Amino acid sequence: MSQVIRVSDEIFARLENHAVGFDTPESVIERMLNQYEGVEVSTAKPFAVKSMPARDMTKYAFNNHDYGKGRLVLAVVRQYVADNHGISFDQLLEVFPKKLQGSIGVFSDHDEVVKIYSRKNHKRHFFKTEDLIQLSNRQIAVCTEWGIGNISQFIQVAQSLSYEISGS
């Protein structure tokens, strides 16, 4: 009988980021088990773990301040909302679509984030009161999950909005 293992998009993405030759979670798990158990299977693709690059600590200059990736996104979204008084959640989503960040999105409704994270320990949004952004129809929390793989798309969008951002 075949068992079904369901993993969240987030776990799937993490698995994909660490496995060379990734095709399906089952094949990765099988290769990991074979390696762990010392089983040599000539037809199996070799399993290798990607080496983790040193953490990218690039700082970005925006509005005369230097920011890490997550804080840069927060500053840009905050500035855009300030420059576009009365903007709604859906209007902001058109400017900064979810796909810019990945599975979590650039920002989320604060009430929804509170519900999700009341069950989980790892917070993936800026939660401090001073970090929340008020829109015309709801309050949002900006995502903290930014890396070298997704920040460049966000910066391109910000620059297309005439915001000057430079990396250092």
C-alpha cells in the first residue's frame, strides 16, 4: 500500500533548495535513506546536499538609510503606502503581487497572520506594532522571508515605481 506524505509548500521549497537532482520528494527521501543506510544502488542518481553559501548580508540604501533585505521591503512598502494615501489591500497586491516573494507573499492581512502564527512558533512577518502598515481597509504585516533568490524581483518592481535602491 502506498502512503501519502503531504508537505507544505514551504517545506517542499526547503527540500528543493537542499537537494541536488531534485525531482520528487519521494526520490529525495529514497536517496537520503539509501545514503544513510549505506545501500549502494547503481541505478539511483547520486544524492548530494547543496553546500550552503555564506549568508548574504548585503545592505541596500533606500531613502538615506541602509537596510537588510526584509527591512528594505518593509521600508519600500511603507513608503509606497504613504505616497498613495487611501490605497486598499487589493490595490497594493496589484503593485506587489504575491509571486514577488514566493509562497508567503510580500505582505499579508495582519489578522490572518495572527491566526496562522498562533499555532506556529516561527514568525515570518514583521509583527511589532511600529512595523504594521495601515491601509484603507485593513492592516498588513510585511514578510521577513527575503533572500538572494527573491529580492532582485522586488527591487526591480520598486525601481519601476521610481524608488532609488542601491546595494552595498
